[in-house]
Amino acid sequence: MSPKPVNPDIFKAYDIRATYPDQIDEEVARDIGRGFVTYLAAKRIAVSRDMRISSPSLSAAFIDGATSQGADVVDYGLAGTDMLYYAVAAGRFEGGAQITASHNPKQYNGMKLVRQGAFPLSGDAGISDIREMVTRGTLPAPAATRGTVTTAEMLGPYVEHVLKFIDPSVIKPFNVVLDAGSGIGGLVAPKLFDRLPCRTTKLCFTIDGNFPTHEANPLIEENRRDIVEEVIRQKADIGIAWDGDADRCFFIDGQGEFVPGDFITALLAEAFLIKHPGSTVIYDLRASYAVKDIVARFGGTALMNRVGHAFIKRRMREDNAIFGGEVTGHYYFRDNFYADNGFIPALLILELMSRKGQTLAQLLAPLREQYFISGEINTKVSSMSVCDEKIAGLTQQYHDAKVYQLDGVSVEYPDWHFNVRPSNTEPLLRLNLEGKTPELMAEKRDEVLAYIRE
């Protein structure tokens, strides 16, 4: 057990994440490696890491803990989270760990953990078990025989796998601006775009865990400033940015406008249904009606699901869905072992633009003329119990609507709808709302926010 107490709050709903070295250090990482192998009873796992300054030492400590429990480890070194998913599933490992804090600022680090088939551990299944072992000091004794460590490379096979999702020969020579945010996108994107006829401008492609230009979180507007300015300056057809561990990508259209994740989900659904008519698509309950409307227009089946990658991936397996999307930029693919990926969406959008002979802005124009969304609006409240009270109150206040309680509360009227859900980790309520007109969206957004904040 670590010599200092381990804060149980570092164990989140979907991963382990904390500040280094005060909340997570090498001793904690070593114990998590031990707990991970113990929980899975794994004999062979894969490990990789992102570009953060603390990732090499945390990865080495995790591997040390895993091998002390008898597991053999294949260390893939520097890689993206979606590359780790690919390695685990394609290599038939019993589990895998990516040392990363995704899009968080540079002082953070952590782990994303998966079992066989790259299916994620979560707070409900796995992460809580490891937390109990680590924080209570109940890890078993080391194995009699330590496991081995070998190194391997997966970038080449991974790139070939991702390219299978499109026909590269149809891609037109678009003018594309890419922003890797000093993260893993700078490792992968050159290998992909060297195979395409696009003219590319590469921003922040030097991998650097100090994030010298901006943080690798494109959801924050200030982190998009460079790519937006470059797209506008060049009159580019599209801009594509990645978060730190490159399992999510984000899009900027030729006017420099950020594209909401639900609109990208709708376009990706169209891309799949053109090729695979009648397929099933999973979307998260925050999404614009654009998703279900486009899926219906192209003859598919759209299924609404609660937020969270573990829930989306499980539902996709249950319903054999070809694709799933979340508004936060996570996109999941049946032929990618049901896992999310940050490069397949970029290729599919370029292929859709090529097949339809349109820029991204032209593809989006019909959506922007018909669907008016608030984006996610967060409100801090005084306690978790207040979150519950507000959700109960909204359920009552809008009882004449269609009301779903799949995740928080979802309220649906013919011309507007919203979802309010609590944060998993803090007293925070998240609102997503859509109206048929910009005026109705603004009116109802303010109405619901007034109730939440009163």
C-alpha cells in the first residue's frame, strides 16, 4: 500500500484522474497496476501512455505493479487512447491501460482501463473494485513469479486499420488545417494524411506535455483560436483538432465556426447509412433532433441512450449498432471493436465531403437552418441533494410533456426539448436544450435555467 493515504475521489465514473504528484504518484500508480491485474485475474495486458511529463514514470510504476502480480505486459510506449483500444482488441489481450488525463491541463494524469475486447472498466464495474483494494490496503500479496515486460509498436497496423473505414481514392484535394494541441494527434495524423491528397497545414504537431501553445482541449474556445484563425486566413475547407490523448476529434467549418458534436454525429450517421442501409445508430440523450431525423431520412434506426462510453458501447453490442455518437466528440464504431476513435471520424467526414462535392459548411447548412441548440450549460448548486431536488422539480413542472428519466430528466415537446443531468463528481447540473427556432430556444433555455438557478 502507498505510504500516504490515497484519495478515493481520484477514481472517477469512467477513469482514474488526478493532479500529479499530490494526488497520484508512482506509488499510487504501482498499486493501481496491482489492483487492475488482480481484478481481471489477467495474465497478459497492454500498456501505453500519452505525452504528459509524468506519463513515463507513472507508466513504468503501473507496469511494475502489474508484473508484480504475475501478469505479462506488452509496453507500447507513446500512443493514443484509441490506439491502446485497438491493441487490446486486435491483440486479444485480457486488459489494457492507457496512462493519460485526456484533455485535462498539464498538472493532471491518470489511467483509462479496459478489459478484454477493449470494453471499459467503469465506476460500476471495475474501477470501484480497484479503488477499494488500493484505498483500504487489501491488495493481495505479489505473485510467486513476476510477469515479463516486452515492448512493441502498433502505429503502422493501427493506421492501416483506420484507413479501412474509407476509400482513400475518392478523397478530393481539400485544404485542411490540423491542430494536434501538442498531443498524440501529432504522432498519428501525419501517417494518415500522407496517404491522402489533401493539402494540410499542421499546427502544434510537436508532441510536448507542457502544452506550450494551448491546452489540448478543443471544447474550450480559447484553445481553438489558432485553428479558427488559420482556417479563416487560408479559406480552408475544414479544420480538425484533437484532444490530448487523441481519442476525440473536433471540427471547424470553412467560416471558422465550431461544429457541435451532435451535428457531426448526424453527418457520420449519414455516411454510414449511405454505405450500409438500414443500420442502427446509437446517440446520446443530449443530442439534437438532427441525429434521429437524418437517421430516419436515410432509412436507419436511431436509438437514444444514456450518456457515458460504457453505456454506449454496451448498447451498441446489444443492438448491433454500426455507429454511436456523443455530443462531447466521442464517436464509436462497430468495426472498431465498438470503441471510440479520434481519426475515423475525420476520414469519414472528408469522404462524405468528397462524395457529395461539398465543403463542411455546405454539409452543415441544412442542419444550422433547422436545429437551434443551446450547447451544454453548467450550473453549480450547493449540494448533490439540490441536484436531485431540481431534477424532481423539473419532472413535475413539465409533466405534460414526454418525460424520460434515463439520465437526469429529459423533457420533450413537439417544438423544443431538453435534458438536465447531474455531474458524476460534483454538485453541478448540465443543461442541453433545443428549439425549432432561435427565439424559442433562447426563451426556453432561459426559462429552464431560471428554475435551476432560483
